[in-house]
Amino acid sequence: MLSPVLTAATLVVLLPLGAAAGLFSTTGAGWLLLYWDAGPWPRTLAVAGLLAFLALLYCACRLCAWGGRRPSASVAFAAGFLASVIALVGYMPGGDLVLTNHITHNAYLFGAMLVLMLAIIRSDVFAFLTGPRATAPAVPRGYQSMRSSE
């Protein structure tokens, strides 16, 4: 009885946590182009920062699945993240809210979606489609030593 309640509570916490991560990271990604025209070093630092963020996002999503002890935790985190990102890139009459149509911003958007998708798949969300994993049969303790003495 307690397990479904804890699962629901975990998902209720991870959904807004993912939304907050999406809100702050999308706002931060908007700043990637601040010094883009200053030369190659700021561009290199912006791309390196983007790659570091994507690695951290992957680890955060996998950590949610590990901490929640089920893949639905990573799905809740990713759903909250993507909901806030979609809300922030909505088109307004004056243009996008936070991000522009720049290759770095597009790399942020599509990279975040790809990273979250990979993290969810690696969390065995679709394990029910393949059935239970095959495990090696248990070998009695004395069997190995008896076979080696022959």
C-alpha cells in the first residue's frame, strides 16, 4: 500500500523539478550567444558549456530513474523539462520568448530532447515490451568444486 503512494509522491516532486530545470536552463541557453561575435574563444566556450550541460542533463535524468527505483521517475522529470522548454520557445508576435533561430539554440533544443530520450530508454522504460531479462541459472555451491576435481 505504501509503495504506490511513494511512487506518486516521487512523480509529483520530479515533474516540477524537471520544469524548473527546463526554465532555468532555457534561460541560461539564451545567454549562450551573448559574446558569440567576439571571436572563436567565446564560441568554443559556449559550445563546451552546451555539451557539459547536455551531459549533466543526461546524468540528472538517469539519476531520477535510479533514485525513484523505476523508469517512470525519469519520464516525469523529462516531461516537466520539456513542458517548460516548449512553453518558453512559443512563438510571440515579436519573435521567440527566449531562444532565437541560431544553430547553438537549435543544438540546445534538439540536444536536450535527444539526451532525455536516451536517458529514458537506458532507464528500461520499455522493458515490458521485451519481457523479463534472462538470468543465468543458479549453480549449487558444491557443484563447481566437484566438477573441477574430476
